[in-house]
Amino acid sequence: QVQLVESGGGLVQAGGSLRLSCAASRIIFGISAMGWYRQVQGKQRELVASIPSGGITNYADSVKGRFTISSDNAKNTMYLQMNSLNPEDTAVYYCAITTALGTMYWGQGTQVTVSS
């Protein structure tokens, strides 16, 4: 069973930066996409950024130019660099990996709180 372990969340002032990490417990074969989602209590989980296999990175309009998704395959880890944070970015952030067979793995979530 694959586990995705997230880290890097926390409390930051508006305008600050955080980098989230998501480490897989083992190599995952046949990845079709990797992504970061976020969820505010009482609202639907939304896609923040994604990297399809062999494709172009994709960002939600609300984070374009501020967030960057990346991965280090040698470390089985992906990242979300978040700059110029604002209070509207406050949420629980989840990483997810989808395989070509349709299996989706989720991290446990990490809280990001941006104070004004």
C-alpha cells in the first residue's frame, strides 16, 4: 500500500511563503498525474496545481504566478512552492497521485493558515 506523507504546512503572515512536500512511501509505477488540492471546511476540495505525465503544469486561476508545483522523481517527492500567500489561501492542502489504471492515492492533508 502506498502512503503519501505531507509536510511543510503551518502559520504564515500574508505575503509570506511556504513549501509543501509530499513523499511517497515507495515508487509508484504508471503515474498519469500528480497534483495538489485544497479544502476549506464546508466547501468542496479544489484542484490547486497538477502535473500530468509528460504534460504541462496546470494551475487554478487563483494561484497562477504565485504557486509552483514540481517533483523530484529520485526522491519520490513532489512539492508545492507557495509565494505571496494571502488569507484566502488558508485551507487544508492535500497531495494526490493518479495512476493510469485509475487508482488515486491521497496524502493525509496539511493545514496552511495565512494571517492578515
